[in-house]
Amino acid sequence: MSSAKDRSPSQSAPAADLIGPTVRAAREAQGMSLRELARRIGVSPSFVSQLERNKANASVSTLYALVDTLGLSLDQLMVKEPASTAGSGSGETRTPGTAPLDRMRDTGRMALWPAVETPMQPAGTRARIQFPGVVWERLTQASDPLVDFLHVEYAPGSSSCAPDNMMRHGGREYGYVIAGRIMVQIGFDHYELSSGDAVTFDSMTPHRLSNPFSEPCQAVWVVVGRRGDERGHDAPAPPPDITHLPSMPA
């Protein structure tokens, strides 16, 4: 979602031979043309074709655009058997891009919950992404396809995006301020949140987080259904300076 310069130096793009087959399988599973995928992530169709055939490497910013558009995770892009994996004893074949929330539209209920391998996330070992003035830390041990559960910090003067280029994406968003204050713009409306205040909104509404105050802000942020919300697939790719909801390292 953000450009390569915004990422931690330890986060490098995985090899193209692992990415290509996964991207192709996920795109075809969703009935999306090569040209349409290229349009959504802001690259040429020929580049997507080369990427799927392991003839080109994707930049980090392109990888984050791919995972958002196809409903994948970085974990799925880096597995060594990307085309499909058999279900455990059920004969089910799982295809990249068919996350649990995708299946809700067919069943009307949560058909499959992802396994929780390690319940506890110690404070000192959170997956972390730091931008100038903004820090996001994942509060789950591993990436969760259903929910983004995050601890966020906004230093004085920092923001999630430019005022004239607000963010929107799939899902529903919940925020709770632990300390300090933060401004949340949702569409045309502005809300000043202080310690103990909370906010809830549809993430497809253009929104922006900023800290124009003198003290840093700490908050807990939760986004439900971001990857499985089909509305977000048609949202424009975020600009490079976006620091809102960056994908966390595996």
C-alpha cells in the first residue's frame, strides 16, 4: 500500500517465482482479466503478464497493491505451493483469493474460521511498521484474514494521508484512544477524539487520521472485513504516502 521507501529495510520483495503462479490463480479464480488487474494496481498489462510468467519482479509497492486488490496476504504470496492446497480430509480445494469472508456471501454465515496457532502476542515482539511520525504494531501473533487488530501511534504533526487525498478501502473500522488526542475526518465531518473516546465508521467512506496536537496519540485500531469486502476491490490504489493500514510483515 505504501511505497518501498516507506517500508522497513527488513521487508524485501519475495522472489517472482513464488509470486507469479499465486497472482495468476487468484486473478482467474475471481474471473478478473489481466488487463483489469493491471488497471486496478496501476501498471501495464504486459507487466502483469510477465509477472505471472515469472519474467518480472514486483516492487514492494506493487506487492501491496496486489494483495489488497486480490484479497491475498503476503503469506499467501510467499508460499511455495501457491496454486491450491487440499482441505483437511474434506476434499475441498482452496484457491488463493478465497478468504473466509469471501465465502460468507455464499453461505450467509462464517463458514471457516482461520486457526489461531498462538493466542498470546507479547508486547515486545509485535510486528511493527514505522513511518515518519506514525507507528503501526499488529496485536495478533500472525496475520488474520478477517480482522486487522493494531496498536497505533501518531506523533504531533503526523497524519495518515494528505488532506486532499483521503483513504478508503473495504471493511468497517473501530478506533479507541488510549492516550493523547487524534482528529478523525470521515467524509466531510471532523471528530476530535481524546483518551477514552471511540469511533466507528464504514471504511469505504473517505477518511483521514491526523494529530495536530502537541502530545502524541496512542490508540487501538480494528478493521473488520477489509480483505473480504468486494467494494474495496474497485477503490483506487492508494497514493505512495499513505500510512493508514499498511500490510504488516509476516
